[in-house]
Amino acid sequence: MDNSQILDIKSISEEYNVKINSLCVDYYMEKKLFNETEVNIKKNLDILSRLIEKCSRIGISIIEIPLVDSSSLKTKTDEDSLVHNLNSILSYAYNNGINIVLETDLSPDHFKNLLSQFDYPNVFANYDTGNSTALGYNVTSELTILSDKIKNIHIKDRLFKGKSVPLGTGDTNFDSFFSNLKKTNFKGDLIIQGAREEHISPMKTCVKYYNFVKQYLDKYFLITSNGHHK
């Protein structure tokens, strides 16, 4: 939120040629945009307005709002309240070039219906491979139904009805996910959200997870010398 630190962020991003495409606002896991007092809703929307302005200055085009676990949408009232409150700020986000991306635990049909209720076209879906696994959803069905609304993807591994675990040690079927993803013509970001590995440094974990994801990209998306997909 600090203007001088925004300049630092921009400077470091440019120096190392690392673009920041999205901001995941875990603040909204606790300070929700629904099922709160009118005073708290206003405060939380004011913070979102400030984030939109700051992200626009940095060049971040996606603000992701998690609606899972403690911030899960439990009732129709929760959904109606979220839609109403977000609709009040969507034009400001739209005019600043910001997309609002929602991460939910709703079924794909339910999720797509929720997305259709917003007044502006800058509301999209995040897809999380691990959360989908834990909830027991069918990846083929999800990607088929939501393909035109998915803006970015979290690469995570979880146990069915369980917790996040290191990539490749849970129940997520990455072959099924990446083979289905290829059919959707997805062009967004893959964001690694791998569980922390014990007894391995963060740097080694990052390299390990990068290589883990890259093997599937090479398998399903590799471009051959003649310009065709493998």
C-alpha cells in the first residue's frame, strides 16, 4: 500500500525481468466481502479499491479473491451478498484494467452460474488442481464447463478429502489435468502452490517443483522443430 515501496516493486521487477501478473489477497479469507456487518463490508471494499489502484500502478492485472475454507460461500445469501458488493466496485476495476478472479469450492456448474451474475465482464475463475482433488470433482467436467472463464491456475497436490502435500505425493492426477488443459487452449498463468517440503531448502523445493511441472508441459505442450505441438 506504500507508494515508495510500489516504486521499489516496479524497480526490482524490471531489474530482474520478473513480471508480477496477479495478487492473491488472503486478507479476504478472514475479512470477507459477504456475511459481515455493513461497516466491515465498507472497510473491506475500501481496501479492495486501494488494491485496485496500487495494482494498476504496478502493472498487476489480476486480483484474486479466495472463497474457500474460512471464506467459503455456504448459502445463497452469501452468494447474493458477494455479487452485490463486488458489483459496486467492478466498474472501477474495469476502468483500471483489473480482472477480479475468484477461487471457490463450488461445483463447476454452480461456479459458472455465479460468474454470470456480475455486471461487468472482468470477473473470472481461478482453478486449483489440489482443491479440485480434495473435493472429488471431475477435472474433465470442470475444465470443459469453466474453460472460457479460467484466468489462472494453481498447481497444487492434495489428498482426497485431505490436506495439501508435496507435488506428486497426493491424489491429484496431473496427467489427466494437463491432457485436459491442452484441449481448452488455456493461455493464462500456472502458479505453483506446492506444499513446503520438510528438510529441503526453499530454493531446492522451488527447483524441484518447477521441474515437476515442466515435465508435464514438455509432455503435453512441447512445440517440435516443425512448429507443431508434440
